[in-house]
Amino acid sequence: MADDDYDYLFKIVIIGDSGTGKSCLLSRFTNDEFSLESKSTIGVEFATKTMDISEHKIKAQIWDTSGQERYRAITGAYYRGAVGALLVYDITRQSSFENVDHWLKELREHADNNITLMLVGNKSDLADTGRQVSIEQAKEYASESEMLFFETSALNASNVEVAFKTVFERVYDTVP
Ligand code: GDP
Ligand code: MG
């Protein structure tokens, strides 16, 4: 399939504290069809992946922060036009879960009102030894804030595909 042969283009952003595994999730998801394009002027990168949803070709353009989240220096350009967002925390780091509040505020300030939100608890492979955030706690928070929710592991690929796909399907259902 030609790269620009698609019916819809969806811009999705990934945000969350540094070290939660955002870049690993992105490369895990897009690995089989990887094209990482640098946009050095605004200091972000995105990867694309095309998939079928309800007999339409959806091209997802998924933006990654390339590290500025460390300085909370993400600009409005990052969020502009985004129809979906993954808010990632690390299930072994409570502070990254608490900071989801901050990222949610950023979104409310900069992103479109009806953006599709998904809370993602990453590093589920470490649940047995290092879990600090319970599934119940995360689920409750997600439903209060009207976010979808998945626990994922970029390391063993658990739930990565289904999490992204669920966002795209929800976006597909909400975008007129
Ligand atoms: P980012 O700063 O949010 O983009 O995080 P990175 O994708 O750079 O990952 C930060 C660190 O977490 C790296 O050392 C990764 O190898 C590790 N990491 C990412 N995802 C997982 C995961 O699902 N499980 C485990 N155990 N480690 C992970
Ligand atoms: Mg990163």
C-alpha cells in the first residue's frame, strides 16, 4: 500500500512523565511499519502506522515528545489537531501516576475539548515485584476523568496493540 493511500489521518499524542516508557510503546506499536520523522524545528517526533478500521484505511500519526516532558516544555504545537492522547504512567512509580493530573491539565488547556483520552499504566511486566499503583485505583481515576484505561508492557508487548487500536476506534466513532 502506498504511504499516502488512506481515508483518514488521526493525530495522536503520547504524554506522561519521563521514563514511563512512551517512546518504547511507540516503537513497539509501530515496529512492523516504522517511519520516524524528525521535526526538529519544534522538537518533536512522530511515527506513522496505517491500519483498517471499519473498512477504512486509517493513518495514525503518533507524536512523541523526544524528551521535553522532562522540562515540561511541551508547546501548544504538540497538541494542536490531536484527536487522541495516551497519558502514560509507570505502574512501578507512584509519582508518575500522581503526575497524570498535571498532564491532564495540560491537555485541557491546549487540546481540543472532545479529544479521546486513554490512561496507560505501562511496565505491567513488573507487576509482581514492583507494583505501586493498583489496577482498581487507576481504573477509578480513569473513569472519573472519562478516560479509557489499559495496563501495557512495551517490554513483552502485552496490550500494546489493543490499547492503540482502542483509541483509534474510539476516535473513529467520535470524529464526525
Ligand atoms: P519515555 O521517557 O517515557 O519515552 O520512556 P522510554 O520509552 O525511553 O523508557 C524509559 C525506560 O523504561 C527505558 O529504560 C525502557 O527500557 C524502560 N521501559 C519502557 N517500557 C517498559 C516496559 O514495558 N517494561 C519494562 N520493564 N521497562 C520498560
Ligand atoms: Mg521518550
